[in-house]
Amino acid sequence: MRSFANLFLILFIADGGFSLVDELIPLLSPLAPFTGLRLFLAGAVIIMAVPLYFSLGIDRRLPKRVFLPLIAFTLFWPLFTWLFPALADVRAFGLLAAAVQVLLGMLPLRYFRNCGQRSLTMPPELFAAPFFSLRNTLLYCAASLAVVPLVLAMYLLSSADAYMAGHTAGFMRLEPGGLRMTERVYRRDNRTIRLAAMIHVGNREYYDELSGSIAAGRIVVLAEGVSDAGNLLRNRIDYGKVAGFLGLVSQQEMRFRGRLIEEEEFESPRPNLLGEEARKTANQPDILRADVDVSAFRPPTLLFLDAVGKHLSTSPSFIKGVVALNSWGEKNITQEMHAVIMEDILHRRNLAVIRHLDQALERYDTVVIPWGALHMKEIETEVVKRGFKLQEERQRVSIDFLKLLQGRPDSL
């Protein structure tokens, strides 16, 4: 155990030193000489910190006052930018982290000097005492009962955030305080595209803020919303009921101020209106449902959508509905069917809105696309392909966890 603990101390100090140099050099030059080595050392320190933490409860000879601060830094510091997102934009944050790590690395030197030693590693004399103490183990386990679940929960949520960000190109982020949706503004010459990530259920303030941000002018909102002209679905998805389960509101309650138009009108010049109607609609944005009809979907997708509507509408609670739907999916959905469903729900619908986008850019100065976050990765790629450059990014809280807990929905 002494060799393992000493190796951790050496790697921890080396990681801090190389990190500090790696943060300082880019301030003077564009070089980043130790980035690869720094990542390797950081990974090794994190991997070693976990078994070392549990070893403190078994081997009473390991000085907790030395190792606990180092282990806490190793496990918690990577979460700081997730816990406090504003730190991600602070350039000095990495430099501060490296400096703190170097200072913490001096703790063993100070402690072992007090014991008559001048070494960064643990001297053999510390291991002359007995290896195990039941009292030490029991007290350590009792203290860990409050710490370990918290750390695991934080890493689980942080991993979920990374998963969401990866699949939505950062348009959806999970933070300790809630779920955030991103809007990105792209411009090319005198044309503007607003990509506003959406979620089917959320706080009313989120929808009100987004709908209120649409100004007057030559603007079109390409709204999502799959139609069912042929009544192919026996059970439709009722997001209003889902929202009620969670104490939220449905996206269907969001109302953009503007003039609803149909496909035929969108493809033809805007008519010259007269009188009172002209006064009401002057400079108002046009709103077009730029989505597909369910008739464009293949049988596996229709089967899945019908099952979603059935289980969420007939279950007594949201959780039971999700569990029932998951059980149904495990029995009925194959990998091939899953691929078809995802292509229909995401790719086919994305093609529809991109087709409308190209038409809209010929007639409007600003195009607003408030679509689901999972759609945004492909839509954004197509926007960039058309020569648009990112100009601005905004974030809105779609689900506030504190408000959700205060609502205390009983039907979960």
C-alpha cells in the first residue's frame, strides 16, 4: 500500500506541475507543449484516487489529513465547470486549478517534515503501526455514507449532461439547477437564422420568453409539429398530460404572435392585404408548420408513436407510463426497427425543415427555427454549409428543478 500511495503522491504533484506550465506557456506563445502528457497524468491520478479513497478506511496507517484533500481535489475539481458553468469562460480558471493542485501537493512535504522527514513520499516508519483498526473502518464508512452517494450522483448527472451535449451539439445542457436550452443566431450578409432548441414540456416562463423574443419585421417562424391528416394514429401523444404529471406546461401552449400561413401561401408572394386586416398583420412574422405528416413515416414508426400515446395516456402516473413503454419496447422493438424509427423521427423531419429554410431565405430577412434539441445538430450542420456564421448564443432555463420540487407533483 505504501508504494501505491507514494505513486499517487508523485503523479499528483507531476500532474499539477505540468498543468501549471501548460497553462502559463499559452499566455506567452501559442504553444501547448504538455497537453498530451497532462491528460495522461490527470487520467492516471483520477483512476488511482478512487481505490486510494477506500483504502483510507482499511489501512489506518495512511494519513487522512494528507490524502483526503488531494483526493477531494482530484474528484471534485473536474466537476467545477459543470457546477458553476460561468467558470468555463474564465480563462484563468485552468491556471488557478493548476496552482491549487501544486499547493496541495506540498501538503505531504509539510506533514512528513513535521515527522522528522524531508520527503514528498511516505517514509517506512509510518507503516510500523498496525494495519487494521475496526474503529477506524467503522467511522470512515459512516462518514462515507454521506459523501459517496453525493459524488456518484454528481458524476451521474455530469455524464448525462455530456451525453445530452454530444447528441444535441450543445443545444441541451443539464445543470445542477435545471435543464437549459440554447439558441444560436447565425448570419450571412443580410439574412439571419435563429436556431432555438425546444423541449415538449417545460416551465411556462421558458415558452413565454422565447415567444416574446420574436420581433416584428420580415420574419418567418418554421414551427415543428407532425400532422395526422389521415388519422393513422389511434393514440396520439398528449404532451399536455405529460406536462401535468410533472407540474409543467406543454410546448403546445406556446403561442407565437404572428400570421399563420399554409404551404401554398408560403410558396407564393405575400398578398397585399387591405383595411383592418392589413393593419393587424403589418410587420407581423409569418408562422408556418414546416413539418411532415405521419403518412411519411414507415410502419415501425407508426407502431412506436401509437404505443407512446397509448402508454402515456392510460397510465396513472408519468413514471408508470415510462416503465410500461420501456417494457413494451424491449419486447417489440428490434435494432433494425429502432434505426427506422430514429431516421423517420429525426432525419426525415430535418429534411422537411431544411427544404422550407431554403425557400424562406429567398423571401425573409430572419428565419426562426424553434425545433426539438435532438434535431438541432443536423439542422445546424446544414445552416453552416450554407455559409452562415455564428454570431450569438443565448441560453434559457426550460425546466427549473427548484420550481419542480416546490410544485411537488403527486402523480409521479
